[in-house]
Amino acid sequence: MAYFPAFIKLDDIKILIVGGGYIAHEKLDHLLDFTTDITIIAMEFSSDMKALIAKHDLPFEERSYDEGDIKDFAIVVIAVDDIPLQAAIFEESKQYKCLCNAVDSVDYCDFIFPSYVKKDDLTIAISTSGASPAMAKHLRHYLAKLIPDEISEFLKEMKALRKTIPKGKERMQMLDKKAEEYIKTWSKR
């Protein structure tokens, strides 16, 4: 099954992570690139997880998941190896219309986490629909090296131009040409 690529605005969207180990830490670290409205429930937390929670002052509870814990959340990420618990939370998520991601269990996922490159306003998502996460990771590294760090300055300039130049065909053509010329400069590096 192919996944539809979509960028979701996470403002005012509450996220719950169930789990406190290495994978939970990885998902939390990725989500923190986009929001801090995240709560974590786990029986125990790794030292890395505790450090991220403390750094961002995130709410957490050191306990097992209880039915109903997801009722106030729009997204839940299940990062535990307990497959029956993954299945139960996934089924419960339907009741609350909560999007669910069970790490490494595509049968219990409404969405997946793509590999991505993020440089300020630029975000490029990469997915192989689960066929090869390793390929997505290596492609991410390749793209990250290809894209200059100064792209954020270029994007600020483009954003300012979009605000000052009236909409229309001329604006579209000018911005398109500017973007094309900027990308051409990459090959000269």
C-alpha cells in the first residue's frame, strides 16, 4: 500500500506517545521539530527520553497505558513491543477518531513517519512505503548534503517577495525563475 504524502499543521493538535525507550525517543525527537504539544506515558523511561522530556518540559506519566488515555489526543504514537497493546490502542483510536501510528506494525497504522530533511522552512519527506527504511535513510543523508544550509536565507527572501508582489502570472513566473536559478547554483559548489 502506498501512503499519501501530506504535511499536517500540528498547532493545537495534542499528541500522545506510549513508550519510553529508544524508538519512543526517536519519534519524540522527530516530533519536537514541529511541536511541543506532546504527552508521554510509559512504564519506564530511558535516560535519553528523560533528558528530552526535561529539556522541553513535557508532561509525562510513569505508568502503564490505560484504556481511555487517548480520548483527548488527535494523534497517538505507540512505541512499545507489546503487539496486543498496539492492536488494542489502534482499535480504541477509531472510537476517538485519533490518528494512530504503531511503530513497526503497519497493520496498526493510519500514517507512517517518513524519513525527512528539515532546514528551517524547508522540509522534504522521503518514504518507500515501508519497502526499505534503510534506502529512505540513505537518501535523506544524500539530500541533506546536497541542500545548502543557506537555503533558509533564500526562502526568507522568497517569502518576503510573495508578500510584496501582487498575485498573478508575472509573480509566478518571476518566483519560478528565481527558484530555478538558485538551484542551478548548487552544481557550481
